[in-house]
Amino acid sequence: MPTMGWACSIHTRKIQSCHEYFFNVIKEEIPTLQDAKNVLMCTDEETTIVNAFKKVFPDIAHARCHIHAWRNIKKKLKSIGITAKPETAKYHEQFYELLHQENYEQYCASLEILQRHVWKKEFLLYFEIHIHPDMKNMGVWALKNYGVNHLLQTHRQESFNSLLKRRFVKHRGYEEEEVIEGCSEIVQLRLLRCKKAKHSAGENWLVREHLRKDYSLEDDISELFDLDTELIERKKRSNRVD
């Protein structure tokens, strides 16, 4: 699936007003988004982000990243003395079995069995308060309503975050010109990545194979100058043979 950079916000503190400002900018730039019925937002459980999103886009569905959820579960297990790998693995298996139930009713039935006969009381209470409320939008049965047949996670966004952090290594003291220059470099890198995907040069996985036939290398020769010349020439030769 192609990954396109949509928008990003560089902030020094994780407060709700920062995230609200960011989402309001998106809302202003893409006004049709607030009424869209085919959009699903996936984030971690950070309260400031979730609250800001729900405030600005109250009608857009929100799903929690299953990887972040499992990390939180694992941290809780450690805090109550469950650290052995075999026991942790059982909780991991049970959590993902719950996520892959056919519907919410089956999820609730499976959860009740775990609550009555398997889980420790300390973990049971934690799950009910911190995980269960998000399961109705995190499970595969809920995601199917949006044409998604797999669990959602934020790893692609996290990889972009790491790119930002590598570019902006100082915690304070950036001048306006430095921020503009750094953002410009990152945007150029993202555009270059999209061009590579379009021309199947270097990162073929970004465009699915059945879509590549829709993009001809002759469409826009000017786009090719920034790409790897050797890879492009190899692709051209391959196309001629085909």
C-alpha cells in the first residue's frame, strides 16, 4: 500500500492544544474530511492526541494501534510480576485471539471465559479499564466495516517520526529559518520516495504490482532526474523486453 506524507506537526510539548491546532489546520485544508464516511483514524493511546482528534473530528471513527496496546499490556504484566516468557506469551496469544473474533458478541463471550477462569484479578481490572473500551474499534470485526481486513498499527507514522527526530536533534533553540530548511528537506525526501514508488525504482513495495502497469516511465521524464539512474535504466530495459 502506498504511504504518502499527508501532514506533520513539530512541537516541543505534548499538550492537547498543540494537537488541536494541527487537526484544525487539516480540517481547514481539507474541509470535506469532517463529513467523510470512509475515513478511519489510527493512533496510540496518548490522551492528548485522542481527545484533540475527537474534539476536532467528532464524527470520524478512531482505532487504537494494537502494537501500542500490547506494549502497554506487557508493561502492566511486568508490574504485577508476570515476566516469564511462556506466561507472557499466553497473554499475548489471548489478546490477539480476542482481536480476531468474528464479531463483538463473540469477543465478549471469549473475554468472559478469560475473566472467570484464566486471568489474574490485577490484570483483569486493568484490561477492563484501559483496553476493553477500545476493543470495539480495534478488533478485526469492527475494521471490516471500513474495508480493512487486518489490524491497524502506526509503524509507518513512527518511521516518519524517527526521520523528524533525526533531523531535529536539538530540544530547543531552532531559529525559524532552520525549521523551514529542515521541513523542506523532509518534504523533498517524501516526494522522492513517492516518485520512486511510481517508477518502481528502489522501493517496489510502495506500489502494489497490479498497479504498476498504470504508470509509464515515459509519463513525466522530468521526475526521473532525482532517482537512481541505474535502476531506472534497468527498468526501461525490462519494459522493452516485456
